Amino acid sequence: MSKANNYFQRQRIGLAVVGGIMTLMVAFSLTPTFAGVVATITNSVNNASTGTLVMEEKNQDGTVTCTTTGTGSATCATINKYGGQALVPGGSTDTTVKITNKGSIAASAFTVKGGTCTTENAPGASVSGTGNLCSKMTVTIRANGTQVWSGTAEAFQQAAAQDIKTVVGHPIAPNETVTLVITAALPANTDASFQGRQISQPITWQFSA
């Protein structure tokens, strides 16, 4: 066989090999990729929700109710904790309220805080002194019969929030009621400079969880 024929034969073989390789490459490129063995779990339902913490306040006979709203607060002027009476030196007045956890979760904290106390002339008073009644009138709070706070209204304003939960002895469970008695008293040594005067002071009760 001539050298020319050998050359062309080798060329044909080379081209055939290259063509075969190209064919295989195209074939592999079009072949789907197969994964290994797998096992899969899909949790299709996963939910979480929030509980509710709702405070309900009632007067002693249950005829007046104040309840926190969805925003977690309420302002109520229907139960006067200091009785609204004209006190005499040595006199006092008790007001009973019942606070209930109407939510779905326990209140891990329950506190009471006296707000800003102001003194002014009592409406309708024929004469009025100039004494600061906030520094004279005392406020005592009892929860289920145990004292939570006792001091002047002014000191009540200045003090930190008072811990009722610790006095009760446990978190306030849903539907549990705490009975609170607020006593406003005028010391026996109150002089004439306090006559015809009136105090005003907000009180804030708070549940938290």
C-alpha cells in the first residue's frame, strides 16, 4: 500500500474517532441527570398565635365594670378609689374593687402606681385653706386582705410601682380575681389649713406577662 493511501486511511480513522467522541458528548449533554436516593418530609401546617391579657375592674357590688381593650389599656372614671367624700380629721373611707384577669394567659406581674397628685379648693366649699392635702392624706391598699401600700398620696406618687403579685403569692391566672381595698384617711392632727381642700390622683393598675 502506498504511503498516500496510508495517510488518507489514518485521516479517515481520526475523523471517525473525533466524530464518535462528538456524538457521545452531544448524547450526554441531552441525557437527564439522575439523583441519588432521597427521603423527604414536608410539614405543611405550622402555626403560632398570641395569648390575651385582659384586665377587668368592678366595684364591690359588680354594677360598674371597666375592661381593657384590644390595645391593652382603658381609662375609667366611674369608680372613685378615694370615695369622693368630705373627710374630717381622724376619718377614713374604704373603696373595694375587684380586678380579674379575663385573658387567656396568666399575668406574671401585677402592679399599682400612684399618678400625679394635685390639691385644689373643693367645689362648693364656703372657705378653703392653703394646705397641700397630697402631703397629708394617707392611702392604704390591701390585696386579698394583705397590705400592698401605705403612705401619703404624695409619697404614693413618688414611689415605684407596688408589686401586688408578690403579695398575692403567685401569677394571676385566667379568670382569677383579686379583691383590693383602698383606704383614704385624714390624720387626726390635720389642722384648719387643710379645710375645704380636695385632692385628685390617678391610679394605674397593670398586668404584664
